[in-house]
Amino acid sequence: MSEAKNASSYILARVEALVRNWDEAKERDLIDLICRSPQVFVYGVGRSGLVGKAFAIRLVQLGLKVFFVGETITPIVNPGDLVIVLSYTGETMSAIQTSNIARRVGAQVVVITGRTGTKLGHTANLLIPIEIPPDDQKPQRAPLGTLFEDATLIYLDGIAAAVMEKLHQTEAEMRARHAIMV
């Protein structure tokens, strides 16, 4: 088997083990927050930011009012809005600042992180851990935050599917909101 196939199989197995242990009560809480918030803001940097942007796109396709923090057209966060912050380390200073500001203005803050006992973790109204158990045997197969990012993408795609069902959206309705200007 090629090294790329070995790495892919390793990543899939580790992410599958994480999926089995996700907290269903926290999933329901996140889904409810998304569905009832007037505006949803998503924030992350680096690859976590790319995962956040992919999730934000899905929520827009579901007909929600969603923004990515840091874009020039992003409006201000208001009381009652939802801010979802993604950070593997939980120590990214801009993520901590974003979360603290959102809390100060009265927004609900959801933190999705790989390390819960961090400054960022303590800012959350709802903390969703995606903690990766260490495996010193194979770090080269999933370097840096790969497992967190892949697991978070799958987690948030599952959340988007659950929001789709809760809002009684169809794929045809989502497709109508899909970007058509290329």
C-alpha cells in the first residue's frame, strides 16, 4: 500500500473513533443555537479557518444569515447572535479576543477546540471538544492539526445536515442559494 493510502487510512480510522464519542447533547444545543440565532458568525485562522468557512457556506445555503469574522463586509455582532470559534490549540490570540468581544456584547459563543482547558475554552457558553488522543507512533501520517481539522469538518457537515432537517430544507432549496456567479 502506498504511503498516501496508509496515511489516508490512518486518518479515517482516527476520525471514525472520534465520531463515536461525540456528545449528542452538545450537538443538539449547537443545532438549536444555530436555528434560533438572528445571525451566525464563524471564526478561525489557518486550516481551522478554512473549515469554518466551509461550514459558513453550508449555513448560507440553508438560508441562514451567516458571516465569517474578519471579512470586510462582516457586520457587527449583536446581543443574541451566535459566534462559533474554531481553534485546535485554544491559544490563538485572535480567537480568544474574538470570543471575549462577542461575550461582552451579549452574543452566545460556541468554541470548538482540540484542547479544552485553555483560555479560549474558558470563554465559551458552549464548549465542544474535539480532542485527539495522542499517538506518538504515527505523527507523520497526520501532522500538526490534521486530525482536528478533518474531524471538525466532518462534525460540522453533520451539524449542517441536522440543521437542514430541523429547518425542513431540501437540497433543491439549498441549490437555489448556491453561488452561481463564477
